[in-house]
Amino acid sequence: MERVFSDLGMTDHTVDFDAGPPCPVPLPSRLATADLAWASVRAVSLVAGVRGLPDPDRISIAYRSDRVLTIDGKAPGVWSAYSGFWRSADGWVRTHGNYPHHAHRLLAGLGLDPGASGDDMRAAILECTTVEAVGLITAERGLAVPVLREDPHLDARWRSTPLLEVTRPDVEDSRVHLRSTPLAQDRGAPLTGIRVLDLTRVIAGPVCTRTLALLGADVLRVDPPDLAEPEWQHLDTGHGKRTTLLEARSERFRELLAAADVVVLGYRPSSLDRLGMSASALTEQYPGLVIAQLSAWGVDEPDRVGFDSLVQAASGISLIESPDADRPGALPAQALDHSAGYLLATAVIALLERRQREGGSWTVRTSLRRVAAELLGMPRADEPEPLREFDASAHSTTFDVAGRQVTTASPALPGLEFAAPHRWGSDQPRW
């Protein structure tokens, strides 16, 4: 993972990168999930100047935070009945239906009524080939992918591209130097005074911005008023942020952009283009921004929706992690999401430092598929190591959020503690 610092132009940090974990991160899998998690958290710790090595047990809990989360003592239902692996006539299909509109499209594609059962869905997919089932679902803009074997040549092509792709517009603009918020010297909060506009959803982007908030940034998450976020999902990754509902085409939104230091983008590239919020458009209108852009499949598939579970299935990870050489399996955590989040946070801090030294606007991009290729290129084991037992409760924190008791995972970064998440959409749209 030294290439992370090379991609960011910060090779001076590699001198400390070789320190490994005091014990393996308890995320057992055939692929090097534990090593990827350690490297991702270690990278952001080093760039942020956080003292001490991360705790492997705490990293494990942070990566599996959805399994620690409770609201008023109860674990929320995380997965929809329509999300999962389904046997087809000739293979397997992976679907995602956690959002109501995705579930509706999924069922419509299969010719099922709203409210159909999981058994109904299982029977409908079993009657189709994999290609047929995926085609029917995606024709209705539902989310489904075939469960595929890995393609080493394709992954090698992915790995020939930067894990964190950094670009800087080759233009001179006197307005760039108006954005000169310096990084703080406080090792515990180096991003104090930095304003981050969070335009992300679903784990990876929110983990990035949650990490920036942990390091002192003023993070304002903005969501469209007509697209509700599952409560548990926000409480799991909303720590330390303010959260507001606002139309992206509004004048107030543009005022927020004009005063931001960083914008983190997690929507499809094609959607951002339609809103006039591509990275190139933003840097042209608001010189001096640091822009971090995350997508599922990369900019070459700008209109394709995806999630960690779908990328695992389509990249070959699910079959590598099969429990019995027949059924698809999964990584022990949504590690593509979490690692992408920590790596993007690493990049944001590094590019803020470069902006402070060199001026200019900066953009960094990565994708879940690119992170998957990195994982697939790392050393792997024939069988997962047994899960080492440890006290998970020692790495969780309980907050009062609008009168509700919310228990979540503690930070993966050493020596720091989260501020409580706010109730989703409860803040005013201002810095």
C-alpha cells in the first residue's frame, strides 16, 4: 500500500508505513481483508499525524460496525429480504434492494407484485438463466449482477491504474488563493476550521467524511429532501457531522459550495454531470476546492449503480470466499466500502496539505471496483484463519441521539473519540 503515498505525492510518509499490526486484524477470509483494513486505517493515521498504532481489534469492529449498532438496545434490520444471493437456472445472481425504490424496481423486473416474499423472488430467479434474470431486473433499473469468477487479466488492468487517481487542473486562477484555510497543528484535530461538504450515501463516502469530522473538520452532509436515508445507516456513519436537507440546484447550496474547502462526492458520475457538479465543473466554478469522488464501478461506467456486495459478486470475490465451493460467500465485512472511505480520507488530508503548499484545485478519485482489484492482487490463503475471540463491547460507544440510546463502533484511529451523530436532516444548511 506504499503506492497510496506515491499516488498522493507524499513518499516521505512511507518511512513509517512498514510497522505492522501487533496482532492480526480479526477479519478472517481467504483474501487479505485484514491486511487491506490495516493498511487503509494506518494510511490515514500517518497522514493525519495521529500518534500510536491502531488497535487491530478496534479496526475489526469499525469495519463490522453494522453488527455492533443498536438503537434503544435493539439491533436494526440491516438487510432487505430482497438483498442476497439467488440461485438461477445456470448459476447465481446477487441483488440489492435495501432502499424501497430499489426493491420496487427489483420486483417489477421479475414480474412480482410489491410485497412479494423472498420465496416468490427465489422461485422467479430460479426459472431464469443468470443473464436473463439480471437483464430483466436491470431493464427496470433494479440492482442485480451475475456472480462471476475473477478475471486476473481484468484485475491486472485495474491495478495498472492509480488506486487514488489525483488530478490538478492546469490553469492559473487568482481566485484559487482565496481558499487558504491552513491545517491546524493539533495532532488530535488537524482539520479544525476545514469545511467539508458531504454529498455521499451508504458506507464508503460517509466513512470518509466521518473520519474527517473525527479529525476536526466541520462536516455538513447534504441530502435531497425526497430521498430518505434508513435511520440505522445514518446513525452508523453520521458521527460528528451536521446533516441537512437541501436541493442541489438551490442558491443556498451554491453558497455552501462557495465557502467549502472540500467536497466529497458519492453519487453516480452521470448524475453529478446532470446537476452540473462534475469535478471539472466544480473546480471551474469554485477554484481551490479539494474534491474527493467515489463511485462503485469507476468513471468508465458513469451511469451504473453499485454497492459493495454487488462489486464483491461481480469481481469474483464472492466465489473465492465460497464456504463450500458451491454457494457464493462474502468478505467478513463490507471491506471495499470501509477501505475506500479511509483511503479517500487519506487523500483529502494529503491534498489539503498540497493545496496549502502549492495552491490550486485538486481532485482525487477511486472506486469500489478499483479497491476490489487491489484486494484481489494481494496474497491470499487457502482457508481463512479462525476468528480470534475478543471483547467487542470494549470497542463501542453509546450516545444519546434525540432521546434514543445509540450504541456504535468506536473509531479505528487511535486516541480519538467520536462526537455523537445528529438526527438525519435535523440541521440548518449553513456553516
